[in-house]
Amino acid sequence: MSETISRSKPGRGKTLALLLALILALSLTAGCSPAAPARDFHSAKAIPGWKSEAIQTYTAGNLSDLVGQSTNTFTAYGFDRVDAQAFLGPKDLKITVQIFRLPDSAEAYGLWTRLRKDKPVQIGVDGASDGISELSFWQDRYFVLLQASQAASPAQLEGLAKNASAALPKGGARPALVERVPAQNQDKRGPIYFRDERAVDKQLFLGGKNLLGLNDKTGAALAYYTLDGKSASLLLVEYPDADALQNGLIALQNAGLAKLLVSGSKGTVLGAVFGDAAAEQAAALLGEALK
């Protein structure tokens, strides 16, 4: 394999919804989940007095009714439907459980990386929470988001999340590309995985015209670093073949993007570092990712 581096100045449909409603309702009223051992979730004794509302289903046409201005983030990951159900608890607390169905587990993982909070939780394949009002996890081809109307306890969020997890297919594999992202000096948020540049427009604007030729056969990761007190962002893109990679690399190097410090490739993986770090440190980071 060759390596080059250059520097730059500048289903289940209604069945799933009904199954989820049944499992959640039974577990919250009876204190046990029929789909998982009792030790795997918080029973009704830990979250007493909950009532469930009817499930609401959203598609691309009306998703904004649920998520407002965040619609583009979800459509960038190719979701086709979301089933949302609200649970009413003590002291007017409402927690809404939203189950998004994505094309595959890579997209589900990607959406989770885009929206996760900073405290890891052991739910699904990967989970994270702020411990107060939001928790998310991914599992199989599903991304699950819980949002509370006011401060909730970790037990309340995790209890509902684990019951949702029990209603979904198990498993899911993280994309291999994220294993290339160096851990040293990386921001604790971790990398964002995506296949559509719209997913990271706010983090790294690439022009809005699919400069890198991303599609469902590519995968990309964006990670943040601090190098000697200076910020840097590492972008990796994996292409299906050498021709697609070469087209992407040429487009990137000729686009005149601000703060592009260094770019290069190895095999079918393109890499680039953006930011304010020294060029030598940026090249070292890229070299570590492409080795």
C-alpha cells in the first residue's frame, strides 16, 4: 500500500411499536421485564407511579414536530421512522422514549456518536447520559433517545432505557474505521462517525456540496484534539476503491478550505487535519492515523 501526505496552508413498523409498548407497560406496572432478567433493569419499585401515553410515529415528513430544528441531523443518517412514547412520573416529570430506525448498525452508531452526552452508561452496545435530563444508546439498527421534561434521576432514565433495550434486537458492530482514530490527546467526546457531510456541518463545514463524494459505501470519522494547547480536528474517510479515494483527495486539496493543515492517504483511507495546531504536530497525528 502506498502512503501520501501533503500539507496545505490554508420493520418492524407497527409490530415493533406495539411490542415496545407492551414490554414497557408490563415492566413498569408489574415490576419486571419479560424480555430480560430482573437484574438488568430498574423495577417499578425504583420508578413508581408512571403512566404511559400512546405511541406517536414520525417519518421524514413530520419529524420536525418531534425534534424541531434538529431534523437535518437525523435525516443525514438516513432514518426512516421513529416511534416516540411519553411516560408520566412523579412530580409532573415526563420522559419521552424515542426509537429511531436507521438503515444499519453503522448509521445507528453514527447518530449516537453525533448526539451522545458525556457520561457512559452500560445500556445497548454503547450508551451515554448527562445524568439529569437525557440518555441515549444504540443497538442493532436502532438509536434510542430519552429526554426528560425536568431533572430526573439516573435510575429513572436508565430504568426506562433498559426496558426499551429489552424490546429491540440485540447486537451491533462499530465501524472498523473508528479503530484508526488515535486516542492520545483526543477530546473526551470521542469521534463522530458519519456517511453524509451534513451530519457534521456545524463541526466541520466542507462546502455543503458533498466535496468528498460520500455515500452509503463510504464511512467517515471526525475527532477533536488538543495539541500543545492548540485545537485540531482529524477527518478520516474510507472509500470502496482507490479511484474514489483519489477523486476525494484531489477535491479536498483543491477546495481551498480554511485551516486545512495536512492531508494524505493510505490504501483506501483519506485523512486530513484541520485547526490551529503546528503543521508538524498535525502531520504526526495524521501519520499515526494512517499507519
